[in-house]
Amino acid sequence: MDWREESVRVTFALLVASVGLLGPGLAGITASLTLVAVLFGVAGPLFFARDRLDAGPTVLGREVGAFGRVLWTGPAIAAVVCLAFLGATPAELQALGGLVGLVGMANYFLRPVYRVGSVLVRRVSGT
């Protein structure tokens, strides 16, 4: 697996975390320990099922199973963000979800910059 696949997986995890924060915010739920427990409660079974989620077809040149393997990290990231901002109102929870999604998309769009950096490091190091 190369750095491009890893960066896409990070983007995927952050977008899943974004949904994990936006959904409760839109439902009018505040950031509480109950929400943190629910998010970790979703992440736990996904973590233990990651080997089963690993088996997936190739769609448009991407292994779907590779994303199933990291699916559990989305709710876990959302739980950590929620834990960091306990007491956030539903609107603030939506804003946090938007920011997490924005970080994910920034990671995705910065992939060409990562590529240029990788090429420069290889040329300078001579490998």
C-alpha cells in the first residue's frame, strides 16, 4: 500500500466522522457522554468486524474492502471530537462535523502537494 491509498483512507475516515457529528447535530442532540458512548458503541463492533469488512470488490480501480477496514475509525474520531467539546449545542456539533469534513477534503485535495514533496525528497536523497 502506498501513500496515496493511505491519504484516501484518512479522508474516508474523516468524512465518516463528519457524518457521525452532523447526524446527531441535525437531530438536535447535544454533545454529551451518552453520545460519546453511542459513537464508541458503533465503532466497537465495526472494529471487531473489520476483517469481514475487508472482503470487498474492486470498484473503479479501488478496493472497497480497504475502506471497510478503516470504517470503525470514523465513529471513533467523532467520539473523540465530541468528548473534546462536551456540552456543544446541536448547531456547534454540526459546525464541528463540517470542520472535520473540511479537514478530510483538504487532505484529499492536498494529495498533489504530497506527491510533489515525495518526488522532491526522492530526488534529493537519490533514491
